[in-house]
Amino acid sequence: QVQLVESGGGLVQAGDSLTLSCAASGRAVDTYTMAWFRQSPGKERQFVARIRWSDSTTINTDFVKGRFTISRDNAKNTVYLQMTSLKPEDTAVYYCAADRLSWSSSDLSYEYWGQGTQVTVSP
């Protein structure tokens, strides 16, 4: 069993930066693929980024365009999402997800989820 707890969300202004954290606990969680998704009201959950234990990463370039970075600290079992140049359209609940086997951008492929952290970007 894996538990994920996100933190770091909040209300910021357009152009600001924010770093989200996801603290993971559970057996061998440092070998899991970790990912960030986001969901805005009335929209489907959207892939943001993922990272392997080996630090291989993938970012959704459709909307990120160099603004977001995913990283992990295996010693702390924590994954980070650094967000810069935030835009109002980045407003969403951001979720951390984990899976032992997946290397996918589909939320259906991830077994474990955190409760989410709200990010609100004002114009």
C-alpha cells in the first residue's frame, strides 16, 4: 500500500512560481513511477508530468512549454513539481499519482492517488 500526500498549493498571481510536493510512503515506493495530473472544474483530469526512479522524466509540453519541472528526492520519498510563469489557465486541483509498473500519461494506469492540492492563479 502506498500513501501520497500533496502540499504546496495556494493562491498566486499570474507570473508567479509555486512548488508542489508529494510525500510518498510505503514499501519500495522509491522504485515507483510518480506523476502529476491536474483537473479543472468541468474538465477531465490532465497529465502534467511523470518521473521514474531513475530520474527519467516526461513533461506534457502541450501547455507546459518549459514552465514546469518534475523532480524527486528518493531519500525523502518526495516528488516535486516546480511551476513558473503561472497562468490563470493553470488553475486546477493538482494530484500526485504513483504506480509500480506504469510509464504512462493516462490516469487510468496509476494505482495510487493523493487527495489533491488546489492551485489558483489570479490574472
